[in-house]
Amino acid sequence: MIQGPSTGLRARLPEDVPVLHAELHDDVATRSRADTRPWAPIAAAGGNSPYEPQASDGAVAFFSVVDRTSGELAGEALLWGIDTHNRNAHLGISLRPAFRGRGFGAEVVQLLCFYGFTVRGLHRLQLETLADNAPMIGAARRAGFALEGTLRRSAWVMGEYLDEVILGLPADEWKPADWQR
């Protein structure tokens, strides 16, 4: 497990799937804001859930986020689109509603940066999020990510086009948190 003061990143377990599916996928508004693909009703059972543990092909690293105090499942995190030639990847996180607003997002971004830069030896990380997602943008900026662009009206979300922003971070500009030093 990769650990911070409040959260940890561990492998996705089969028992995580129904919880993540119910609270992140079945919440249509949340899932529609977190994924570029259209929401569709998918049963958590039968191996169809997007949260189902998968064998890694090296292009994605899936994690479950845990609250270190309670041991509870707090959400999911991932590096995706891992490009070993150019040494870059995208990152994403999604926290269960009960764990939002507690500073976990900023810590999870730091843990993903540690994994990407220190463990995997990547050169650059980037994330794309809706322009009104202030918590994600704030968490990324605290880790050193810089706004690199705005994709105007590029995301179809719940009946309207919304702007997306791209934030990027080269490894040599990463600002590890005090607890990571």
C-alpha cells in the first residue's frame, strides 16, 4: 500500500466493487461528470462494473482509496494512458460522497504523483477535469500542476456542453507534500 497521513492506495478488491458501483457509478450525475463516456445502466454483478479488478496491461494502474483511520473504502484512483515510451500518464480520482470535503483528494493526488514519478519513473502527469471542478483543480494545483489549457464546450454533461481544463506536471516541478519528504 502507498500511504499518506490520512489515506492509502491499495489494490482493488472484489468486495470494493459493489460499494464503488453503488456510490460512484449508479449516481448518474456524479458518473456523468467523471467520465467522458455516456452513463448507461450496468449491473455491478457479472464482471461488467467499471470498478471490477482487472489484470493490468501496463497502461492502467487501478487503486482503491482507503481512509487510514477507519480502514473504510473512500473511493478510487488511477493512472491511465500510461505511455512508457514518452513516460507520461493521466490521473483520475473519484471519492465516495461521505469522504469528499475532507482533504483526501489533495492527498490522493500526491500519492498518485509519488507512484507515477517515484515508483514508475514517469516524466509527466496530466489530468483533465470539468472547469467548474474546483476541488480537483485545487488538489492538483497544490501538488504543482499548472493549467495548460481550456477545451471550450467540449464535454456533454447532463444536457449541456461544459468546458474542460487540462492541467500538467513534469516530474521536476512536482512539489511533494511535507509528509512525503
